[in-house]
Amino acid sequence: MMLPDTLKEQALAGAALLDKELQEQAKQQSPHASNGLSAVRDAGRVALAEQVFPDKKVEQWKYTSLLALQNGHLKALADKTSSTVSAPDFGGVTLTIINGRLPALLPEIDGVTFSQEAVDQSAQAESVFSHYNAATLRAALTIKVAKGTHVAEPLHLIIISESDSPASAAVRLHIEAADNSTFTVIEHYVGSGPTLCSSTTSLYAGANSNVQHYRLQSETPESLHIGELSIHQQRDSRVASYQLMQANTLRRNNVRVWMNESGADLVMRGVFIARNKTHVDNQICIEHAAPHCTSDQIFKGIAGESGKAVFNGRIHIHPGAKGSDAKLSNKNLLLSNGAEIDSKPELEIYNDDVKCAHGTTVGQMDSQQQFYLQSRGISAEAAKRMLGVGFINELLMALPNERVAEWARDWLSASL
Amino acid sequence: MLEVKDLHASVAGKDILKGLSLHIKPGEVHAIMGPNGSGKSTLSNVLAGRDGYEITSGEALFNGVSVADMLPEERARAGIFLAFQYPVEIPGVSNMEFLKSSMEAIYTARGQEPLDAVTLLRKAREVCKLVDLDQQFLKRGVNEGFSGGEKKRNEIMQMLLLEPRLALLDETDSGLDIDALQVVAKGVNSLRSPERSIVLVTHYQRLLDYIVPDFVHVLAGGRIIKSGGKELAHELEDKGYSWLEGHDA
Amino acid sequence: MSNQAELDKLVRSEYSAGFTTSVESDTLPPGLNEGVIRFISEKKGEPDWVLEWRLAAYKKWLEMKTPTWAHIHHPPIDFNEVSYYSAPRSMADKPQSLDEVDPELLRTYEKLGIPLHEQEMLAGVAVDAVFDSVSVATTFRSKLKESGVIFCPLSEAVHEYPELIKKYLGSVVPQGDNYYAALNSAVFSDGSFVYIPKGVRCPMELSTYFRINEAKTGQFERTLIIADEGSHVSYLEGCTAPQRDENQLHAAVVELIALPGATIKYSTVQNWYPGDAEGRGGIYNFVTKRGVCHDNAKISWTQVETGSAITWKYPSVILRGDNSIGEFYSVALTRNRQQADTGTKMIHLGKNTKSTIISKGISAGRSENAYRGLVRISPRAENARNFTQCDSLLIGDQCGAHTFPYIESRNPSATLEHEATTSKVSDDQLFLCRQRGIDPEKAVSMIVNGFCKEVFKELPMEFAVEAGKLLEVSLEGSVG
């Protein structure tokens, strides 16, 4: 059987497994109040049955093979309900999700409501994996920040995916920051074992809201993660999204930002590190759909040993989006033979009154700098690490959350 | 030279000039001062014919001819020069190439033989020296990557080369340090002559220490609310624009 | 008049090469099958192996699908509505000299500014004139022969230099390389063949001038240039076609072989009929151009693309040898309803290979202009270098400008840099020029020429002037 067909069969088996698990549960306890979850799940299963899994001939999957998934991640569900995996403390309120299960008690923050409501995101599905996510959801989390609310402390979501054998865990987050609110959310994905994390996050920034968003992905190298993030910005909203990624067996980071109303401003920073046979594929698209929006993206990548890092950054200026100002920079370090970096910065522009620029570089560590450090007694290895951290540090220094920045520096230094 | 009578003008449908009158004779230097938003820049742009700046009533006569129906390039060829408040960058078009096209168009319109390339280059180098601009700037793209001060000096350089009859300097002094200001003033003063008129549009009095005007006008609310000699500028400096606010009624 | 109105006026201009020549032609009825291929081969008196080669390509083509990845839209092409061979009747018995060539044909080229009588020509440029499916004249051949340079129609080369043709035809662009290359390999008509012997610096510029004349006819020429060790050649290519309401197909293949130490400079000024303001008619230009560089060799592509309803071409360089150099300089102008998807591929295989890509796209009217490029650094391409700059200039708010660069690196000692910007001819720029007394027409052409300068300086002198003018004419009445 061809790989796409195998994967589809396994994905449907995974969805059926969840269905069975839920029926068992229903027998034991009274069914939950309707929160839209079962509808989302059913729709996901139907769509999954109709969809085709992509192969490398599909442009968006040109550089990423799904071969690693044939070990059966899609057909089994990670079932641990507790975990020993730890995550650093970044301050603020913490909420832990284990293998797609929410804690019994949701936190309380003034002006913020937490619910298990599942929001249908199928209209924005980026790939067949959006439907797989819907079909295998054990739970969904919706967070709503009320109008004019200023939440000073960050909300820290720790998302753990853990299993001993190939299995998947689906997570769905829906965050709405209403008009004039200020909110910081940290998604931190951790885990262990050969687990596939299937994540979907949608973030809505209301008029004149100010949202800081962190998406940290530091699962172990043997894990897999296919994630989708969509950001929707209303008039004059300001969103800053910081994404730090450690490559793993298969990491896919789909991001789409919709600048739907004028005056919206986006700052996006990303770091991805791929070493030792790991893989990371970023597909970032900024939709400038309204006039006078600004977007500024900087992504930095490092690939070493036989790691492979992919960056596809698309800026799409829609007709009528005059006065758009979009910048994208992708800088990469290729450390060794056998490693690979593929970068594709795209501009698609349908309006003349715009300012767009992108730049990409792929290079190596500066041998002069390395020599300089070594001549001061620093070992070659340490010098490389220092220069690697230095290469990324420019982005880390700009992180508003000091504790995240500090953690990131340690993480980086350990992974180089 | 320039006669502006009860001029009303709008920008993007918004009335900015509301009955401005001004009479400038050959050889005179006029300073137009006023607070932000008073219509100073609008006046120079209307006179030069920028797109979107519309005369709604009244008239502006240049040597007896209404400029209203003249294209920007026709006004330039007739001898009106605008030193831009924000000089525009044109990447890829060298300053020299730009100067040559401009000089050819203006000299031809004047009935003068355009300078040959060698003479033009020699003259351009002299003028560069006068405004303290490195000759390398002639080879670079028009204003491309120039600092603020360099852009302003480049405007003066062009003015000296094109020898206009009416020079409108739109806030040429803003953003300049004192050294650059003196260089600009030196350039402008060298152009003073009985056949030429100069209009200095400025927010600050200090430019007028170096280029001494014959007349000073205060613009507020789209009209000239007070005119006087050079001492008016000092008075304004001491008392601020609010001193005059009562006059505008 | 407002700046906008000036721009509008500027963007509407006429196509000056749109006339037709009335000569009697032998034209195959539309349709494509094995019989057609046999007919073309027989008409050219080809040896059997060429016919076999064509038929093999045809088989491959039948199994292939039309590519859909480019950023272009057009109704499906009915390949059975195209005539695959047309030749002026007067060419049937091969005129031996220019004096025997139908004066009507010579006049056609004169009108296009390319006199074929040697004494009238631009000194130092030899021309091969291809009219529909045949070469009508090749000038300065004897003079070139003195230095050992071969410059002749490919149809002749097949007979006279079979060893070279056998060795190199399809060696860079194989028959089944892509859909349009496969089609070309099956039905190719004429084209130019160039061979520069070892160590020879070709004493003059070589050029081929392509003209499509007959209605409903496709042009499928094939050019093969071999620069032997240490040689040097500069080659120019020009193209025009009459103004017709239907779309005509042009699917060419160009193969360049730069042997060790050789340099090939290939310049194109493409001015096929672009269709009218409503998008009626125009040439569909699907072209495969590729060169291979051996050690220390250099291939430089320069193109100025102003014509065609659709342009689909990616002149590429395979940097096989160590220290080899590939360059691509391009200006692509689209207006009205034109669509262009063009760029290059630089495939770095050898050590210390270097490539430079400068692409300037100008979109006006309701056109779509895309740069698509690939830079690939293979694992053994130590110290490879690439610099890419692609800039887009937009004129008007109904056009599209797109950039799709693919950057793939698998060697840590390689350095790649890619930059792209998008800007417009701004009202402020136009006003500054006009305030300095410069005509708006002149101002736009100054700004556009300034934008293209880095590419124009790569063109041979005569063509640089030509290209500048062409751009001016094209923009006249076409900006809006």
C-alpha cells in the first residue's frame, strides 16, 4: 500500500479507537453537557475519510516526508493520565494538559473564563492533520479574556504528550482576547517517548488588544509534533508571537496569521534547531487582508549533523491591502556535512502601495570569530556553542518575559 | 514676481489655505513662519503643483501668469524651484543623470543652450564644494541612502545649478545641525540677486539669523495674520506663536 | 494632468512588430501525431537516428501531464489545433546566397531593424534569421569559419556535424525533461547551432532572430551552443511575432555546453506579441533553457522579457565543474493581461562554484509577474557561493508581483544570500522629477531604467540601448 493510504487507514483507526473509548466512558458515567466537542469530532472523522494524506509531490510537503508516521502513531492514542515530565516555571498561572486531557479543575483569573467548549476550526484546516486533530480530541480548551481586561501575569499552559510506544495525543486551544484587553499566554509543549502531538491553536486578538504569545516546543528528539497555529487580528490589535522549536523526529509548524482589519501589527520571532537526524518544517503565512497593517518576522535556524530544517515564509498582500508594510528575515547556520537547510521566502503581492522585503541567508559560523575565541583558550566545542547562542541571542534578548528568555538560553546552550 | 491673491486651497477635500495673499517682488527674500498645521507646506506645494493640492478659489500669478493650469514641470521650467521638506529617494537613477535631464529641460525652455556633459560635471562639482557635499554623491542614486542633512544640501545643490527665478524652500532648515544650517544659508545667500526671489518657509527663527529676510509673514489658520520686517521673527521667538493667536479672527 | 493620468497614458502603447508578411508558405494542417513528426523529419532530410530520437520524445510526451505549478492561468492548450511546420515556399529549394532569398523575407527583417545584407549590418554581429520553422539566412558564415567557428542552422548541422550533434543534443535538456521540452524534442523545427573551437574567442557577436509569421503555427526551435575548452562566445537572441487574435505557441529548447575554461554569454531580448489590452491573442512562451559548466567555465544568462501573453522560462546553470560560475540577469516587464513566471535554477555541484542572480520584475496594468528560482547546494559543493537579489516594481494597484525563491543548502561551507524588495513608482518620485522640469514620460522611464540598471549593464552595448528603448516603448501607454 502507498504511504498516504496507509496513513489514512491508521488515522481512521485512531479516530475509531477514541470513539470506542468514549462509548466505554459513557456507559460508566452520565454524559457530559454538550460543549460542541462531539460535533467537532464527528465532522473531523467525516473529513478525514474524504481527505488524502500528502506526499512529497504536494508543494507544501516538498521537504517533509511522513514516512516516520508509518510506525503507527496515528492509530494509537497516548493513554497515560499522569506524567513525571517536568516543565520550568515561568511565573503566573499554570494549567497542565496530559495527553489531551484537561485537569479536573480549571484555573481562575479575574476577567478570564475557561471552558471546555470546542470551536469548529474546520474552515481553516491547513491540512488533513487538522481533521485528524478534530477526530481524535479527548478535550478542548477555550479561554476568553473579557473586554478591557489587563492580565498582568502570564497564563502558562504545559502540554505533555507521553507514551512508551508510538501513539498520538490531540490538543485544541482556542483563545479570544476581547477588545482593549492585554494578555500573555505561554504554550509549552513537553513530553517523552515516541509520541505524536497533534496540536491546533487559534488565537483571536480583538480591537486594540495587546497579546503576547509564546509557543515553546521542546519535546524529546524521538517525539513527533504536527502543529497548527492560526492568529486572527482585528483593528489596531498588537500581537507578538515568539516560537522556539527543538526539531524532533518530525516537527511541522504551520502558522497562518490573518490581518483582517486595518492597523493591526504583528511581531513574530522564531528559533528552530535541528540536530542529530531531527527534522523541523516551518510553514508560515501572513495574510495581509486589510489596509495599513504591519508585520515584522525574524526566524533563525540552525542545522547540524544530519538535521534538516525547513523554512517557508509567505507574505500575501491581498488586493486592497494598501499601505501594508511586511518584513521577513530568515537567517540560518548550517553546521556540518549531512545537515540541510531549505528556505523558501515567498512574496505574493496584489497591491502597489506596499512596502515588502524579505531576506534569507544560509551560512556557517564565522571562522575568524571562532579562532579568536579559541586563541583566548576556549575549546572549539565551547566556542561553537557560544557563537551559536550568540547567533540566536539577538532574538532572545528581545523576549519580554525574562524567565522564558533565561530558560531559552539554557535550552539553546544544551542543544548546541 | 509672485502675486498670491485671496488663495483658498484644499488637500484631499480639506480646506487648508483660507484666503492667503502675498506679493513678492524680484530680489526680495520673504520668510513665512507659523506653527505646525498652519498651512506653510501646503502653500509651497500648491505653488509647485503637487498632485492633490487644489486651488479652490483666488489665484496665484507667477510673472503675471496664473500657475493653476500649469503642470508641475511647466512651472519648474518657468523658473519655480521647490526645495522639498522631505526629499524623495529614487534608487538606481544617479544624481548626475537626474541633474542632466532636469538642466536640459529647464535650459531648453528658457531658450538657453543646455550645458555639455563636461561643463555640467565641472559646474556640479563646484556647487557640491560650495554646499560641502562630497562629489561621490553625484554618482549615487538621487537621495538614495543620504542622511537627512545630505538630502537637504542636495536640494540646495540642485537649486544652485538650476538658477531658478523663484526659490521656495520648504522647511529646508528643519533637522539640520548648526554647521549644516550655515552651509545651506551660504548656498542660499550666494543665490540672492535683484532678479531672483526667495521664499523661506520655516518653523524656526534661527535660519533667519543666517539668511536675513526682507519680510516676515506669520501664517496661521491658512491665512497670513501678521507681516513685518526681520525683527518680527525675533519677536516671535521671544513670545511664541500664542502671542499672535488673538489676531486670527 | 495628475500623475495617475500620466501613468495611465504611459501604460498604453502599441506593439510595433505586429505586422504580418505575406509570403506563400507550405504549412502543415493543424494536428500532432507520429505522421507529423515523420513529415518534419523527412522535410529536413534527417538521418534515421534523429527521427528515432524525435519519436522517443513523442512517446514520453504522450505520457506526461501539463505542469500546473506555475503562477499562470490559461485555458487548456489544444495541441491538435497547432500547426507544427510552416516554411516560406521560396525556401523549398534552399537559396544558396542572400541574393536568392525572397526579398519579401529580407524586407521583414529590415522592418524589424535587422538588415541581413552584411554590408548594412551592425559591424561585428552575425545573424541567423529563423522564420517560422526554417532558417532563411545566416550571415558572416565564411568570415566566422576563418577562425573555425561554426554558426549554422541546426538542420544543417545534423548533416554536417553529426558527431557533435549526437554527442550533445539532449545532453543538457533530456527529451523527457519536462512537458514542453518533450514536445519540442518531438517536433523541433529549426534553430541555431554554434561550435567555438578550443581557445578561440569568437570574433563577433552571434545572434539569432526568431520570427513567427504564419497563423495557427507554433514555433519549436532548438538551439545548441558548444564552447570548447578555453573559448569565449557572446550570443544574442531576439523574437517578434505578428499581432493576431489567437494565442500562438512557442516552445523552444536551448542547450549550452561550456567545456573547461569556456565562457558563454547568452542574451535574450524577447518581444513576442503580448496580446492586446483585453488579453486577446499573444504568444504562449514555454521555454526550457539550460547550460552546463565544466571546470572553470562560466555561463551568463541575460534576459529582457517584454513580450508574450505568457512567459514560462527558467534559464538555468548546472555548475558541474569546480570553480565554475553561473549568472542570471533578468528584467521582466508585464502589462495589460500579460503573465510571466520566470527565474532561474543554479545547481551547485562542483567546489568553489559561484552564482549570481539579479532579477527585476515590473508589473503594470492587470498583469501578473512572478520570479521563481532555485539555488541548490549539493553536499560536495564546498565553498559554494550564491547571491540573489530580486526586486519588484509595481505600477498600478491591479497587478500582481510575486517571488518564489527556493533555497536548498546541504554543505556547511556554502554561503547563500537572498534579498527581495517590492516597491512602486511613487507619486513623490514623479513629483520630484516634474518639479525639476522633467517630463513625466521621461521621469517614469528614468525611474524604470534606474531600477533595471544592474541588468542592462550586462547586455552587449547595442542590445542595452535596444532594451532600454523597448522598455520605454512598452511602458508608453502601458502603465496604469
